[in-house]
Amino acid sequence: MTTIYVFPGHGSQHVGIGSGLFSRFPELVAEADSILGYSIEELCLGGPTDRLADNRFAQPAVYTVSALEYLERVERPGGRPDIVAGHSLGEYTALFAAGAMDFGTGLRVVARRAQLMNNRPTGSMVSVIGIAPERIRARLDEAGLNEVTFACLNSPEQTALSGPEESIRAAAELLRPDATAVFWVSPTTAPHSPCMAEAAEELGEFLRSVDFRGPEIPVVANVTARPYQTGELPSLLVRQLVEPVRWVDTVRYLEGLERPHYEEIGPGAVLTGLIEATRAAPPDRPAGEDSREDLLATAADLVREAIARKAPRLGGAMPPTTLLIDLGLSSAEMINILVELEGSLGPLPVTLFFEQPDLAGIARYLADEHRPALAGLAAGKARPRPPRDQAVKEAPSITPPARRAPAAPAALPENAIAVVGMAGRFPGAADVHALWDLLAAGRSAVRELSDERWEHRRYISAGEGQSGTTYSRWAALLSDVDRFDSFFFRISPGEAEQMDPQQRIFLETVYEALQDGGHTRQSIGRDVGVYVGAMNSDYGVLSAQGALAGACPFPYAGNYQIANRVSYFLDLHGPSLTVDTACSSSLVAVHLACEALLAGSISTAIVGGVNVLAHPARHIQYATMETLSRTGRCSTFGRDADGIVLGEGVAAFILKPLERAVADGDPVHGVIRGSWTGAEGRTNGFTVPSPEAQSAVVARAIERAGVPAATIGYVEAHGTGTPLGDPIEIRGLSRALGPLDSGARAVGSVKPNIGHLEAAAGAAGLVKVMLQFRHKQLATSLYADPANPFIDFAGGSFYVPDRLAEWPRVAPDIPRRAGISSFGLGGVNAHVVVEEFAEPPVEPRRHSTAGAQLFLLSARTPQALREYAARLGKWLAAERRELRDVAETLRTGREEFAERAAFVARSHRELAHALELVAGGGSADAAGVYTGTAGGGAEQATGNEPLAELARRWCRGADLSRYEPPPGQRGRRVPLPTYPFADARHWVEIPGVFHYDSAVAAGRAAAGRDDDREPARLADRLADYLRGTAAAVIKARPDELAGNVDMNEYGFDSVLLARLSGEINQGLGLALTMTVLYEHRTLSALAAYLLTEHRHAVAVALPDIAGRPSRTEDESRE
């Protein structure tokens, strides 16, 4: 049984409340009198009534009486609740009961809230009984009463409305004929509506001074109808003044708990009645026209039944969030399902299954476009309702506030953007942690070019001006640019080989950045923009040359695809832009992302840059322009500066508005305070920079940041290492920034360490600064001593760090700040102002080491799972984290894959031991470490089982979404090691060394080893044949394909399945239809079908197929 305490709000007060309570708690009553300036006991027991009806007195009275009654209740045996919730004002009492604030603090807050609400007599509030919220909204919209909003969704047939007084009066008259009752709640105030926006802002200011603690038991919030999450207090209290109280949704959430038992704590029994009214009809209304929720449920049932009849292999038990792409429906099956639905609903668009992403989307379409037919079906027969976790639910349409809800109350800068996730790969550094090691050690990753990309020696010439040659032998290269885990992203190896590696490594890096921020594809949302800087496509040139020579297919190498690959894989619906402004591309992308976030057009941004050298043309072109260094060093700010060294790299960031990031409990690497970009216009030459224009962009960025230039203590310069370019940049910076009050300002560049990453250069600079924030140190800038003679470092306002050193603040109360510059050839410049993030002071967390924690790990393959455990164990040995933070991140900040390991640990030593067992790959269930492969049809765990049992069941596929750590044991999401991608090679070879037809032949040779046709051997040979043939179709190795994995996971779309079907038909002399492959989605299932239905044909064909040419071989010869 789950004990739930609910606390009433304003309206439950009456003369005589609290009788018998005040004498039991004299100290608290005295404290209340001192805070309020009057006797709370006299007010509650003696009134008068009109005084108790006044907000300023009613709210403190209800809070005090409810709090005292709670204290009395918990003194009884079994008197402590498992979870609490409050209605409007009652939410404050619930927070007190949960330990988020003490009695006196809560009373001060409530008294201030009441005063602020009373000072804003700008509207009214009425309650409407007997009409469903959806119908109310429709009637109001028809009448043009858009300013009237839902204030409280109290029960399925009781709704409170707030808004301007005239609009509320009109709404009351409009709805009265159809309602059971319409009565005034407040003629002078309009709580839970935009009318309270100013009061909410002032409340937010007040709450900044309040010392809140983390709730010790869950508290269900009014505006989200779910328990408070880390970082949401007190922002949700501010939102509560301008957003509706979702009490119906709150009750339905509580009803999902195990055997809920409610107790109303406080005056009256108003909430008890509302709860019973909601429980009496969850989630349907008992009478009257069908609500939208009824229609959605009916539509979902109808779709499930149609799928079960026309695609019986799928069954009918599927949640509404099931993606249609994951069902693997054939075109014929989709048409048959549509015909089945049309029999009940009438004509449907043939594109329905292509327009909607999931079952819930189809249900919404049917509810919107076929309401009468669905209502008739619902009335005509009693449909079995799906389980609670499968019900399609949609909140009532709520008119958005005219003004934005106030910001979360905290000491946070306005219009600031948080970097909540960060990942990258650089020359000599496989990730951002390794980059810091390289920077801290003062190393350079530049090296002499070998033949790993092209035969560079063919293009070297010591002479000047020789066409098609270069004088430079150096570059800074990534070590894994040809590697990609195509199956992880459901891309076939053949398609991956045609993709520009810039697409591939940016896609993997974005996923790593998401994990660094503790997010998944599901949690990041859909209102997300993607902005990536890229300026070249060497791989496109390389593979196009091969395609023209007939050595390979034409490439998928358009730069626009870099951003779109991310949007497609993550199912994002915001802007998806690849930005090309030459070497400033990635920092311009950062600026565009910040602008979109500040405008509110997106909620989150994915931003970054990528650069890969795959063809000698760029090296030759830059040598012709004489921009490459002849020494192999990028000597930024140094006397020996003679040009750039080309480099490769990729970086990705997850950006969110700072206030939202803090409220969501996101880790924050740093804060973007302001940015700007602009073109130089006409200068003395197309490639000649302008110090005035550079200075203007820097100054504008500082202006946008709203910080004094004198507080910026470091600049990550563009710093290309040219004799005149560096002095021009320093001159522009000096004009924009001026001197520091406390000495010279540090300036440096990452280019001497990793080369010029061109489009990704600005992103690399941003990573460097974020790392310097993390370590509170300034890295040395290589090759700057002796200094460039055209820069007056001795008498100027800048210095170049010559060793790793502490980064001092310009003043004790000012966070470390930096500027980052990036300049593009042709004049598009960008500058970003960033600062370190100082977390707002919080109450020290309790029980930081006590208690067992549940740890969940998963991966696509057993090998990846072992590697992931090893990587995590090694990292935790060096980077100690609180156990509950690690557990929380692994549980909520990682996707769930099929191969799983789970265990319970109470100490770092137990955690390390368990990870070592998983990394070893043995079956370790006896040691308390559970492993397994999750299958379909997962069971729903209640969340109340013992942790070891939850671990065991999760490894078999159980859904643990209902599990919540006990009070005091829930951690925060923190950066942890990311997923270990497979490193399969995908690279076009000219001439090729891995042919499509050679893999087909390899598959046939494996199948035709001998003519033994014994049943067991025949099954083995058929499995080998199918694996080899399927691998050939997608250009994979046969050993990369598992027989029990859905072919969709390997990138088999309808086109590739058709090709596979053709190969099998030719090889085995069959006439299989596509339906067979759609119905048998794994190679094992397909083999079982063939052995059952076509055994003789398989037995006859297998010995001979090794020498028989296939269609693909014939086509390759034409």
C-alpha cells in the first residue's frame, strides 16, 4: 500500500479550523504570531468570516492548520506518508511535510505569496461543474474568449477558469446553460493564469533568498503532475502562479502507484471529493459526449486490433510510443491495415503510416479527423481499455500565457546559455579529457604525413610554383577517421562507406555529447536545432573520382547531410543547418544556436564543427596561396610564424538556456554570456583582414554579454600563426577590450597543439576554454617565444602563457571569463564571451554515502558491454564520483539496449568489483552481478521489489520506469564515460580491395564447403549462406551479423530487403516474396522458414551455389 497525504488550498478555510491543535504546538504558534504580526489562533478560531476570506489571512491560516495537523498525524504509528501532494496553496504544505523547508520558512513564503496575489486585483476566477475541459475550451474559442485560461483542472467535470474580469463574466454566461453549476471563486483575483505574471516575477525574486532543501519524500508538483526533480525547486512554485493546477493528472499519476491510500490533511474534505470523482471515471467520463481521451483510447485500440489481424507476427500488445519504423511493416501490410481501419472509419489517406511517426500519432489523427465515427464505436460497444502504461493520454488544450513564465529564481545571469554536454576528437586526443592532457603537457600532435590518406610523397616539391604540388609535409590527423559503428545508427556498411566521414564522426560525437550531459534520444526532446560548421568535402571529391572510374558508387557527401544525419537519427524537428563561413563556421554556428535559444524558437541546440582531410587537393591549394607553414609549426604570436598547419577534428556541444538547465538538473560545463558575428565588408583585398571590423565584432559580443570588458581575463584567439595576421588580431582585441585593471590579459591559441581545424577551429577553441574552466588553469601556448616583433607584448595589455599555470580571477567575486574569436577567409568573423559556472548555493546533500544503489549498464553487443564496463571502471578509479550520482546517470541518462548487466553496490569497492566482473565477460549471477539479453514484451516492474530482484528482472527485459530511489538516495546526472562504439572500417578504396561481389562469393563459399546434407549440418550451412549473402548486400563482414537480431538494426530498408530477396531467390532457385522477409525479420527466423517450407530446394541448391554467378556479379561485368 502507498500512503498518500494530500493538502488543501485556499477555499477550505472556515471559522473554527484548527481547534485543538494550537495548544499542542505552542512554540510553532508563537513563531507564527511573530512572523505574521497577529494571533493565528484568534484568526482561525474567531474569524471573522470576511477576514478569513481575504487572501492575506486565508492562506497563512490554511497553511498553519494543515502543517500542525500533519505534525500531529506523523506522531502516530505508521503516520508517515510515502508521497505527498497539495492543491495550489496546499503544495507549500506538502513541501513542508517533505522536509523541503521548515515551518517558519514555509509560513513566510505563503504570507508573501498571499500579499503579492492580493496586490494584483486584475482578474477573476469561476468554477464550472458538469462540462468537460475539452468542451469548455472549444466553446471559449468559438466565442473568441482566448484570454480565459484553465486555472485548476480539479476533476473530470469540475474546472476553474481565470482571466480578466469582463472575459470571465462572459465565459460564465456562455457556459451556464450547459453546466450543472457555475459559481464565483474569486471576483478580484485570477490565480494560476497570466494575470499573475507580475506577482510571479516578484515571488521569484523573493524565493531567491529562501533556503530550500531537497524533499525527503516525493512531492507531486501542480504544474507537471509528477514528483519534483532535482533542480525544479523553487521554479515550479513560480510557474504555479501563472499555470494551471493539474489535479486530475496528479490523481491519475498517484493512481498508478501500488494500492494508493489517500488521507486529506487540513481543514475540510474538498480534495477527497475531487479524488473520488476522478477515481470514479479514470480516465473516461461517466456520461455525456466522449472526451478526447476517450477517443484517443478508442483509436489506439482500433489500430492495435487492425495490426494484430493484418500483421499477426507483431501481436497487439504494443505501447503508443512504438515507432512505426520499428514494426518493419511492409507496404502491403500497411495497405491491408488501412483497409481494415477504413471499414470502421471511412476513407483514410494512403500516406497515413508515412506521415505519423508512432501509434500515438495515428491515434491523434483519427481522433481529430474521424471524431464522429470513433464516438459511435465507443458508444456502440465497450472496448477493453489498454493497461495504464499503454493508454494514449493527452492533456487538455491549455491556452498559453500571454507572457513568458518568470525565470527560475536563482542568482543566474539573464539571457545566458549553458553548455550542458560536450564531446570531441582531436589529433593526438581521442576525447576532450585526452585533449586536456595534451594541452597541459604542452605537446603538439602535428606530424609528417604518411601514405595513410594518400601518397603524399607524390605531391611534394621543393621547388616553387610547380603545379599540382605542395611544399608542406605536415598535418595533424585523427587516428580513427575511417572508423564508424554503422549498425549502432542503423546504417548499412555499404551506405556508411558512401557517407562522408565528417557525417559519421560528427554523428558519433553528438551522441557522446548527449551522454556527457546525461541525456538520451528520448529525454532531449524534439524541439531541438542542429547547427554544425563544415566547409569542405574531400571525401566527396575522392569517392566521386572513384565513381567516375567505376570503382565505387557515387557518394553521400553533401555537407548539408552532416546536420541532417543528426536530426534524422535523433528525430529532431528544429532547424538543421550546416554552416559554411570558412574557418569561422563552427563559432558562427554557436552564435546562430544561441540566437534561436534566446528567441525561444527551440528548447535545446546541438552545435559543433567537423573537419576531415581526405584528399590532397586542399593541401595543394593552400600551398599555392602560401598559407601553409614551411616548418611544420603553427607559431601563433611567435617570431617564427610562417603560416598554418592543417588539422582534423570534431567537437559537439549541447546548449540550453541556463535557467532551464539548472531547473532540469543538467551538468553545466560553462556559460555563454553573449556572441556576435559580422562580415568585414570591403577591405584592401578579399583575404585581407580588418582590425576595425574584428574589433567591432568583439565589442558587440561583449555588449550582448552585458559584462564589463575588464572582467574578461583570457582570450582564445583565432591565431593562425601568420606574421601579419597575428598582430592585426591583437590590435583589434586591444581596441575592443582595453586594459585589465589587474595587469595583462592572457591570450592563446589551440592551433599550435592540434593544427588549424578550419571549420571546426572555433569549436576546438570553445572546448579548450571549457577545459580551462574545469581545471581552473591556463594552458601554455606553444612556439610563441621569442615573440612576434610586430606585437608589443612588453608594453601592451596581453601576455602569452608560457607554462601551465593557475588561472586567477580578475576579482574574487567575479567568475572567470573568456572571449573566443574565429575569423573566416573572406571576412565573416565571430566572437563568443563565456564564463565559468558557479552553482547556486544548495543545502548539503544528506546520506552522501549511505545506502545501496542499483547500477544498470547496457549495450548493443556483448563485446560493447564488456568494453563499456571496463571503460567505466578505469575512469571511476581516477575520477571519484558519488555512488548515487553514478547510479542516477546510468539509470536515467543512458539508453537501454538489449545486452545488459545490473548489480547492487554499497561502496566504491563493490562497484569496482562488479564492473570488473562484467568486463571479464563471465556469467556472474551468483556473485550478485546479473547479465542477460532483453527480449520483446517486457514486463512492468512495480518499482517496489528488492534492488537485487529489480537488477535480475531488468536484465531479462523488465521495465523499471516506475522505480524511484528512496528519499535521500537519488543522485544527480554527472558526466561519465560514453558508449564504446565499434570501430569497423568504412572507406572507399581506389582501386577497391573490398568488393561487393567478393563478399557474395565469400558467403557462397562458406555455404558450399561440402555436400553433407545431414539436418544439423544443413541448418548450419544455410545459416552461413544467409549470413554471407546478407553481409554482401550491405557490404559488411559475415561475422558482424547475428542471427537473432532484427535486420532493421543492420540498416535493411525495403530496397536492401528486395536485393536480399533477389539474391536468395537466385541462389536457392526460389520465388520468395517480400512478405516472407517482412514476416521473418531475423536471419535465424528466415532460415527456420526456409528449412520448413523449402527444405528440398535448399538441400539441392547449397552444394552448387559457390560456383554459380549471381545477378550482382553479372551486373558488375556489364
